[in-house]
Amino acid sequence: MPDASIFTRACLGSGVGFGISAIGQLASTYSQNVKTLDEYYERLERGVLPIARGIELTADDLVRRAVIQNLMCHFELPLQSFETVHSIEFEEYFRQELVELQPFVDAGLLCRDPRSLTVSQLGRFFIRNICMVFDRYLREKREPARYSKAV
């Protein structure tokens, strides 16, 4: 995914992006418009959409986007219904992520039980950090940390 992550797009919803550098989301795709006003208008005058780049999400991207959307927008993820909708076994699919979430659970920022993941009131201040665990693209780009952890 070109320098973006599912995580950064989680609560945008569907829609066409208007204006320079705008990001649009339709179905299982994201697109970003050109970054200069001159190029934006030039393309519109030619009757061409001013899209600079776009991607189509994989099935894994869609599952991860749904996890991140639920947590960021509702601060909860009901596991049984999620597993049904996405035809996965959550514990198995996200085995490594659940290990990485444990410090958030230990710190009281996230409650994990067999039915759901629920972000605590305090955890809401760390929601981006919690959700980053599920972003495969951030995981792939991750280098050994040279900075302090948020938790």
C-alpha cells in the first residue's frame, strides 16, 4: 500500500475525494487525487478524474479495516458477530496481534474477554496505538524502535 495505512483511513467512510490531495474510498478501493492545483484543474478541464494513485484492498485488508473501524469508531469489537461476518476465527487469525495487545490489557487500556475487545475510558486516549497493532502495513515497515513506547 503506497505510504498509507488502513489505520489512517479507518473512520473516513465511503465517498469520492474532492480537491487536491483528497482521498476517496469506494467499496474495496482507496484513491488519492493529484497534489497540485494546476494539475488538478488541468485534468478536470480534459475530462479526466484527477486521481494520482489508487489501490484495491485485499481480503485481509478488509478484515483489518473492519477491526480498526470498530475499535476507533465504537471502542468495541464484538467477536462472535465479527467472526460470523468475516468467516474467521479471531483468536487464530490475530494470534500475534493479541500477544502484542497484552501490554494494553495489562495497563487497563483494553479489556479482552471471550466475547469482545473493549477500549476503556483511559484507553480512548491511546486508541491509535491500540489500533496500530492490527495494521499489517505498519508492521511490515516497522524497524527496531529508536524511540520510547507510548505504553
